Amino acid sequence: MRWLFFFLLLVNFALAGYGYIQHTRPNPDAKIIDFQMNADKIRIVSEPVSPVAPSAAGQRTACLEWGNFDDLELKRVSRALSSMELGERITVRKREVTANWWVFMPPQGSRARMDRKADELVDLGITDFVKIPEAGRWRYAISLGAFQKEKGARAYLAELRRKGIRTGEIGRREQRMPQTTLVIRAPSRAESRQLVELARRFPGSDMRATEC
């Protein structure tokens, strides 16, 4: 029976050696991490875009672009972002576009009535508007915001309705206007989720992830 003892002993050594090799062998799944984008090292650049050198680990960085906003809407967006304390990690890109839709209060008939209506807006907590005193079809109207898409105009009008505005309207009005895209650098996963939720409050806007 001695031969059986030595045979079993050799089998145990063989199994132990195989287990050691399997344990020390590199895990192929671990390599996947090397190809994933690191959400904590997102990079954003302002226009014009400059080449970004790869990091020491060879990883590429990403950023979030969110736009486009007119000057009035940009004020609301900026207030919504203020609590996130993004600081210098947020930059802007500006360009001129043609807006086809606007939300407005129709001409009030006189400057005095227009001013009273503006005061009512302020009392309701709405400060992002522009009075139109110039002569023409829209004299003494109040612009509440201009939008490239009808969807954005309707969403904003619905928000104004909830705040108590009853005489706001949507109309077609082509006008050249500055549009701003916000570029957010290195958002963490938590910040990215918060930004996506925030973007839902501005249905006419677009948010996308892009490589920097």
C-alpha cells in the first residue's frame, strides 16, 4: 500500500501547484478598468478647444456640455447651479443663433401699464424679463424669454403658469440672439446625476457627455 500513499501525495502536490498558478495569474476582467473613462478626472475646455494631453495613465477625460441658453434663461440656470459650487470648473461658449419662438406678455398699451405689469412679475418672483418700449408692433410688450425650439418655449410658459402668470403667450418671432453653452469640467458621478436631474427642469436644453 506504500505505492498508493506516494501516488496520493503526488496528486496533492499537483493540485496545489495548479491552484497556485490559477491564483497568481492576472485577472483579464481587471483590464477592463484600464479602458474605462475615469468620471472623477473629467476635463472641460472653453472655446477655442485646445488639445488635451493624455494623462500619465493613458486615460482620456470627459466633460458635460449643456445648452443652449439665451441671456434670460442663462440667469435661471446660473442660479440653479450656484448651490453645486462648481467654481472654475464651469466655463461658457457663446455664439449667435436665430431664435424662432418667444414667451411674452402682449403689448400693454402704454408705458405706465407696461411698468405696472413688470412690477406684478417681480412680486411673483419673476425678474428675468425685458420690457420693449421701442416703437413698432411689439411696443410696450414684455419679453419673458426666447427659444430655438417650441418645446422649450412651452415648457417655460407652463412654469410661469405655475407661478401665477395668466396672460403669457407663445409666438413665432425670428431674432438673432446670443446663445450660451455651459461646459462642466470633471463632474463626479454624484454631480453628473444632479446635473441630469437639473437639466429636466429646462426641457428645451440639451445635455451631452463629450471627450475633452
